[in-house]
Amino acid sequence: MPNLHLALLHYPVLNKRGETIASAVTNLDLHDIARAAKTFGVKTFYVVTPLEDQKDLVERIVSHWKTGEGALYNPKRKEALELIHVKDTLKDVLDHIHQKGMGFPKTVVTCARSFGRSIGYELFREMLKDGRSYLLVFGTAWGLSEEFLNIADFILEPVKGNTDYNHLSVRSAVSIILDRLLGREYYPAT
Amino acid sequence: MPNLHLALLHYPVLNKRGETIASAVTNLDLHDIARAAKTFGVKTFYVVTPLEDQKDLVERIVSHWKTGEGALYNPKRKEALELIHVKDTLKDVLDHIHQKGMGFPKTVVTCARSFGRSIGYELFREMLKDGRSYLLVFGTAWGLSEEFLNIADFILEPVKGNTDYNHLSVRSAVSIILDRLLGREYYPAT
């Protein structure tokens, strides 16, 4: 199983006008992305926000499903939400993975735009077989800032459909990207 | 472009105990699935519910983004939500597609379980090239009833990750299935 981790950033991200903001946490991001991560064998799902009230919100949602009524009502949801860790910054995420003895992961950022140095899905699928740890980073709101993209180790090609419309939700983008990287359709059981 | 339509059923679907119910409409289902449908060139996104209050809810959400404040704030959202049509029953959906002169579509249902007669993604991709109309049907809540699956023309293989966990959200399942059927990763631009 690849050593892949996922981070959903709420700061620093862009708003519609291109300004750097801290976005609010969306309940269904936690559920949908945790379920997709669990389905595709992602090791950890980091929710990154420095805002105290937003961190509290995530902890409350996760604990409802991990230990509260939700855990009895839907144990499968518990299994998925157990992948969630809340961190203040991306640096805290990298340190946490390192502390677990998995080394400092290479960061792979996602963006709706293409860059000269963007890597494709086939290449990243190959890289995932090298045993090193990778952190796949998604931005909320209008996406990750250019500065942020510049300092990442790798930028992943955007998901293209078969039209010019290029406005998937982050929940859809995460699902499709995990399927492209790890789905059985690409790696048939032998 | 394939002649593919999508229906999200809120009745008849199953609850956790396997009883047939009418489920509530989820706002983010409309947004995420409309955006994915627009990205992958799906012609129509039918939201199926016989409940008057739920139909009103869908119409209110859609009109906010099509003609209300939302249309000015985010015109890209408008383009996606314009794909939505609300219908009482699946029969009304089939009639609507027929009335648009596209013939009666073949129904292709999705399910988290596999059946002897399930078809794979590669076969369905080929079928989509034959120019006939197809309606891809997704259930909400705990999914479509067995009776319902039995009368469909085709059943599509479930989305498998690379684990035994098999509990994607309908939003994730739609996104992955459209990518598998229509994404450029499978049909590279030539």
C-alpha cells in the first residue's frame, strides 16, 4: 500500500478576488474526503486550519462519529473519520508524518491550472511505488496561492473532463484524483 | 459528445434497515453533481423526488444560482445548475428525454454491490460511442432497491478502491464514474 497522506488546507488559500484568506471548514468535506481516503488506502487525512473555532468544529464533528452517537449509528463512518487529524499549519503536518517515522514527505499540490512543471497521473502512480511518503495537498475556497504552489516539491496536472468547464468541487477533485492514482480500474487485481 | 444523462433518485431508495423510503434532498448533491456533470459533458442532470416540499427546495436553490444573486456572484455555478431538471418519477425522466427527440434512453444503474450481469467501465465507454441515449441512475440514502436494479437495462460495476472499504458518498461515486467513462485521462487528446 502506498505511503500517501492527504491535507485539506483552509489557510493560506485565495478568495474570489485573489486575496489570501482563511476559509471556513465544510462539514461534508470532512465526510466525503475521509470516506474517499479510506476507500483508496490513504494513511492520514489532515485538516489544516489555524483558527481555534474551526479546529473545535472539526474536533466536535469527528468525535461525534468516533465516540458519540454517530459511532453506534454508523460504524463505517467512524472508520473513515478516524483518519482525520487537525493541524495548524502545513509544517505541523510534515512534522507529524516525520515523527511517525515515515520521513519528511514530498509535497504534491493540486491546482485547477496547468504549469510547465506539472506532473501527470501516470508518473505519480509510478512514484508512489518507490516506498517514500507523499503528501497530496488540496486547497479550499478559490485554491492555493501561487507562492504556495512554487515551494511545493511537485504540482499535479489538473483534472480535465471533456469540456472547457473546469470547476469541480474539492470533494469531486479529491475523489477523482485518488481513483486515478490508486483505483483498481488502473491496477487490476492479478 | 456522448448522449449521456444522469438521474439522482430520492424515491424509491432504501434506508439503513432496507425499507423503501423517500430521502431528503441534499444541497451539496445538487452543486457537486451539477459541476461534475458540466465538466464531463453530461446533457441533463435529473433530480427525482415526488415530494412537493423537496421539489420546491430544489427549484429555490437552482433559481437562486440561475437568476438570483448567485448568478451574478458566480456565473460558473449558474452554467452547471442549468443542467438540473426536477421530475417526480424515473418514468417522467425517460419521457422527457424521449420528448426532446433523443429516443427512450437505456437505463444504467449504479450500486455498491456487484451482480452477475454487471458491466464494466470499458464496455460502457464503448457503448457510449454508439450514439444512443443513456441514463445513468444513482440512488441516495442506502441506495436503489433490488427490484429497481432488476428492471434496469444495465447495472454498472461498483467503484472499487484498493481496500475493502466500500462506502463512498454519492457525490464521490458520481465524480469517479464520470471520470472513468468520459475523462481525458482515458481518452487522451490526439
